[in-house]
Amino acid sequence: MADQGDAITRRTGDNNCVSLVSDWHGGWAGAGRRIATARYAPVLASAALGALAAVAALATDTARLGMVGPARSILLLVLVVVSLLTALPLGVLWPHPATAAVAVTAADLLSFIGFQTLTVPGLIALLVALYRLGRSGPQILPTILVLPFVIMALTFVADPTPRVFGVLLRVLVVLAASLGPAATWAGAVRRSRSQAVEHSAERQEIAGTLLEHTARGERARISRELHDVVAHHISMIAVQAETARLATPGMPAAGAQRLSAIGDTARAALTEMRRLLGVLREDTATVAADRKPQPGLQQLNDLLDEARDAAGTGARLIVRGTLNTLDPGVELAAYRIIQEALTNARRHAPGAAVDVELHYAGHELRLRIRDNGPGPPLGPTIPGPGHGHGLLGMRERAAAVGGELRTGEAAGGGFLVEATLPAKTDSAA
């Protein structure tokens, strides 16, 4: 038991040590991230690099030159300022990479040409400036800034005292000439990757938007078909079942009960259909108040009144045969064909009178819309921006319900639209 207690104590102590190390590491890591993302972090870092560059430059110059006096003090002051400028603009001009890179490069060149000095902190600041310039600056500017260091690396000859500083200076110049293009290239690669990610995100967003619009259009089409055709037939089943139950004298109780069940089932199906329509049209809930039933032949008088008011000319409706209530899809197709024909007459034959004829002939509904305008244009008419797709749309509507449509010049002048549609009634459906 004592051994088990000691083991538990040791495990508890180890866990506490691990917890303390994790907390310490996490605290330092969090502090490091906060410092790195602080607003003034670039300025502080560049100031530290500038101070190190000034110290290194003073140490190098003091070892090389032994003269004293006011002139030397002035030169040392200028050297300190130039050394600070080899790094300090990097942080001060952090939002402007091109300006910062030009300032740092100019200070390094001045330090080399005027004092035969190039420091490691100054080289670090130069590489960082070129990297940031490659990420977000002009493409040609990094080449211009690196070119002087390449020329100096190829032509530089120095014999300072002591000799080790000459070797160090040559190494730093060669590093600037070789690592400068590498830093610029790394920044350019990073920029290319960022742009590729952005473009990919934009393409995905556009594809998602197109897919969403396509899905909405398909849902709207399905909902229209369900509303105009299926829901109508289901409601007719309910009405006919109830009518048959009430209008048939002497019907057995079991038959009346079954007809009542048929009506209840149809009404339940209609309720579910309306719920499904609500789901399909959830994306257009804001325009629910604008919904209304699809028009049919009962609304032709209103359509002709609107055509008269819009064109200021005559429009007659002529009906022949026995009036029947047709299939909703056929009535909608007939209404839309007449509507498009009236629109075309108003557009291409302004001021012309229009006759609309409906002929109920057995199992066919014949439409005839004729105006007394100038007739069709000479030559073939190709749908396009100047002509639209009205005639093609009318043919497609007629074909969709099993009919056909013809257009052309009317006898005696004007333009004629003739359509033959199947006249299947609702009771036959």
C-alpha cells in the first residue's frame, strides 16, 4: 500500500511539473505572438537592428582608423546616423515596402561608398526589405536595387587595416548580391501563392453562387409545375369525390364512406403539396405577397383591355364553338401565346388593329391572332438583340402541350399567328 501511495505521489508530481512547463511555454508563446503582432513591433525591431548596426560600424571604424580630433568626431556622428538609416526605415515605413526598400538600400550604399562599411544588421534589414518588396511592390524595382551590390561584389578591392575587416566586408557584399535576389524571389513566390489562393476562393464563390441560382431556378420551376398542374388535379379529385357522394341518390353507406375517404385523402395530399411548395419557395419568401394563380382564357378580356389601353387601337375577341374549361397547362399556353402576339403587334405594327379568334373545334382549340399592319419583314428573321425570341417562345409553348404554331403574312396584308392546341378538358383528365 505504501508503494502504491508513493507511485501515485510521483505521478501527481510529474503531472504537476508537465502542467507547469506547459503553462510556462504557453505563456511565453502567447506573449511572443502578442509582441510580434503589436502595432509598433516593426518599428522597435528595426530600431534594435539600427542600434546594432551603429555599434558594429563604430567598432569597425575605430579598429581601422586611429586619427582623433573634431573631424573624426563628425565622421563618427555621420557614420552613426547612416548606420541607423540602414535599418530604421524598414519599421518606420512598414506600410510602404517600396519606399522602405529604397531608403534601406540607399543607406547601405552610402555606408559602403562613404565609409567602406557594411554591417550584418544592415544586411538583415536589406534582405527583409527586399522580401517584402517582392511580396507587394513593383516587379522591376528589386532588380534595380540589387544590381549595385552585384557590381560591387564583382569589382570591389580593399586592403584595410587590419586585414580581417576587408575579408568580412567582401563577404557581406557577396551575401548582399546573392541573397538579395533570393529574398526577392521568395517574396514573389509568397505573393503568387496568396494570389492563387484568392483567385481560387473567388472561383469557388462564383461557382457556389451559380449553383445556388441554378438550384433556386429549378426549385421555382418545380413549384410552378406542382402549383399549376398537380395541385389543380388533386383539388379536382377532392371536389369530384364530394360531388359524387352528394349527387348520387341511393348510394350505399360503404360507397359514400369510400368517396368521403377519397376526398379526405385528396385534401390531405393537397395540404402536403402546399407545404412542399412552401419549402421549395423558401428562398422567395419576401415576395410571397406577389404570388397569384397562373392566368387562363378567363382573363383574356382583361388582357385585351390592357392591350387597347397600351396601344390606343382596337382589339377584338372572337369566340366560336362550345366553350369548355380546358386543362390548366393548355389554357396557360394559349394565354401566353396571345399575350406574346399582342406584344409583337404593338412593337412591330404600332397603331394596327388586332383580331383574336378562339375556335373550340371538338378536341382542338384553334387560335388566330391577326393584325392589319405592314406584315413580316423581308428576308429571314434571326433571333438576336434586335429581334428577341418571341416567335420561338410561342412555338415552344405550343409544342410543350402537344400543339403546333405557324406564323407568317396574312391574306390581304398584316401578320398572322395560328396555333392548334389539344382541347382536353379537366373532366377528361
